Amino acid sequence: MCFFHRSYPSQYKKEVAALTQEIIQIGLKEDYLSERSGGLFDRNCRHARAREIGERFFIIGGIPLMEEVIKKISKKCGKDSASHLEACWRSVGGVF
């Protein structure tokens, strides 16, 4: 296993770190899914900003980066939050 390999180009390191912190805070404070749409949640009851972040992660590093972030969410926020984020990101990039 190579510890220096990243799933995204190094010029995005700061952006990925900032977005990762933001997505963690969303999970801790608001959750990624809701029972009702409106406000922070789109018509599919998914957190709108979390989906925007997922789309950016997909552009930067694709599925491997998104999977790395889900693992971090699992460690920081718990497995339930990680599964909620995975559901929130469903069809981001047309494939996740």
C-alpha cells in the first residue's frame, strides 16, 4: 500500500480538505437526508449543499475520492451518517 497516492491531483488538496470539513459539519449538524423537502433539502429530501460538494468531489477525483470521503464520514460521524451521505450522493455524476 502506498501512503503517498491520492485519488485526486495534488493541486486540489486545500479544496478537498475544506470541502471534507464542510461535509463533516453538515453530517454532525443537519444530516444528509430529511423526511421533508424544503429549506436545506431538495425535492428528493437530500441536502442540497451536500450534493453540490459530492458533485465537486466527483469532478476532482471521481468515485475513488467520494469513497474516501464516505470512509472519513463513517469514522467522524458514524456508520449511519455515512450511509445517509451515500444515499444523498446517489446519481451524483450519473454513476455513484
